[in-house]
Amino acid sequence: MSHRERVIRALKHQEPDRVPFDLGSSRNSSIHVAGYQRLKSHLGIKAPDALLHKFMQIALVDEAVLQKLDIDFRCVAPGHPDVPQDKPVGEDGYQDEYGVTRRKPHGSLYYDMVKSPLSGPLTVKDVIAYRFPDAKDPGYVRGIREKVDYYRQNTDCAIVLSTPSVFVHLSQFLRGFEDWFIDLAADQKLAGVLFDACTEHTAAVAVEVIKAAGGDRIDILATGDDLGTQSGPIISPELYRKLFKPRHKKFMDIIKKHTSAFIHFHSCGSIYKLLGDLIDIGVNAIHPVQVAAKDMDSAKLKKEFGKHLTFWGGIDTQKVMPKGTPQDVKEEVRRRIQDFAPGGGYVLAAVHNIQADVPPENILAMFQAGKEYGTYPIQR
């Protein structure tokens, strides 16, 4: 099968020749730039570093690495608006297009959020007065059509188009995490106004990005919102259905007017209690399937939701990938494939981005085991 045929069959819950492999198809399924440098060195590949995501310091994986690992996907991601551009703050920080200030502490691997433009006392009028970047700014879509055309003409891979997260991330960054949670308890009207404003903005950007890509010339559309912690959802299922789900559905309804691509939804953590709701709003694939979190047992998830969801990820990055041996990684891959892969509906990838402390040998072991154990029919 071609890479794209393999992916489409898996997403349709049919068995391809082998389980599809992902590394770098989105800003949440790639690798930290420090780990990427080690991986390139181990593979003997000389390619410049490029960032797919700034504050997480996530690499845009080079074509030579993707081919070496036989990755089935290619990433197409929007840019940032031309106005306003990132503004340097001190020697180790910057203010982004939303007015959020981030700083990279000495010796840190990431930028931390240190100032939010809407933190502190806030009114509905303040939210309405806040000015988001123009969704039609050409910086968002520059080069997207060219990337899609290149991958269509020069590869047989499935194209993943990234769009903004819906509203949770952005509203948390604008409001600040502490005030964001307080609003949920003390002023849900205010929270709802901010959520609506963020959703309107991100949906407008997503529409422009989809149009630039050519709508149905892409195979998968990636979006999401982090809804889970290690022990459960960040909010109760009841609150999710009251305040969050209607906005998520609105976003999905808007983007589905412009593409029939499969919808890939990213959410970390324990989201077992929300998976039925995500299916309701039209999600086709859930990522990263954080199997070390509460209630995220792979066999249980497949049994209860496998008819409706493709599971994308699932290879533990909390313990196995950074601390295990290559054999430990292979056993982890074998287990997840046996649980998730029968009948299709599984994409092999690490849980979220591969971090800087993961040895290159373990990354290679993951994909080697994918070929060994992921060929259909799946052997138990």
C-alpha cells in the first residue's frame, strides 16, 4: 500500500498492510529540538534545525528523517500573522501576537508563560474590547498551498493540516491559569464570553487555513484542546457539556463546511469520561492517548470506543520511552498494537512530543517494533 492508502484504511477502521507511523505530523506529535539533534546525529543525517512550535521548542522534522523512519504523514502548519510579530522582552523572553509574554529560564528546555494580557480584574466589556489578530492576515496562510502541492506531487503520504486549538489553550493564555479556573467557579458568564471570543477567532483562522490548503486536498485536519490531567478531566463532565462542548461543536461545524478531512483532536491526560462527547461532535481520531493516565487503559479504550475513534499515539513517554531499554520500548509497542490495532483504527506514535531525554535508540526501537508487530493480521 502507499502511505496514504495505509492511513486512510486505518482511519476508516479497516486493516491496512501495517499500522501507520507518525512523527512530526503536528505540533503535538513531533520531537523536542534537543532530542531531534541527537536523533539526526544518530542517523547520520545532516539537516538544519527548524522549529514547528516556538514555546514548546518542537522541531519540524526534515524529510530525510521522515523517509528514514518510513513515516506515513506529512505536516502542513499555518504561520503566524505578520502584524503583530513577536516582540523581544529582555534577553530570554518574547511577547507573542496575542500579548502573552513568555520567558525561557536559564537551563530550561521551554518557554514559560509569565504574563497574560487579560489577567486580574476583568469585565465582559474588557473581553469585547480586546483585539485579536486579524484572521485574514496573510502570515497565517503563506506557503500553505505550496506545501500541499509539493507533498501531493512528490510523496504518497497522508497530509495533516494543523489548525488552531479551539479555545481552551488560548483563553488560558489570555486570562492566566489561576484566573481562568476562578472564572469557571465564580463567573461562568465572563468565562463564556471569553470562550466565545476565542472560538470565533480560531475558527476564522482555521477557515482561512483550510481554504488556502484546498479543503479536500488534505487528508486529516488537526485541532484540539487539552482537557485532561493525570487523574481525570480538568473540569467535571457536566461542566464540559455545559460550557465547553457547545463551543467545540460550533468549531467543528464551521470547519466541516470547508473540508471532509478526518478530524484529529489532541487532548492530553485522562479524558476517558469525555470521549463519548468528542465522538458526538464529530472527532474521528484522538491523540495522544496518554496511557499512563487514569482510566486510559488501551484495551478498555479499544473495547468501548474503538468502533468510533482511531487511537493515535499510546506509546508511553512518561516512563518507557525516556527510562526504558530498547527492549522495553518494543514490549510497550507490542502491547499497544495488540490492544489498539485489530480491525484498524490505530496510528503508532509516542504520547505527545518525544522529549529531549529520550535516547535515539528508543525512538528507532519504537518504529522497528512497529514493523515487527504491526503487520496485519496482528499476531497475539
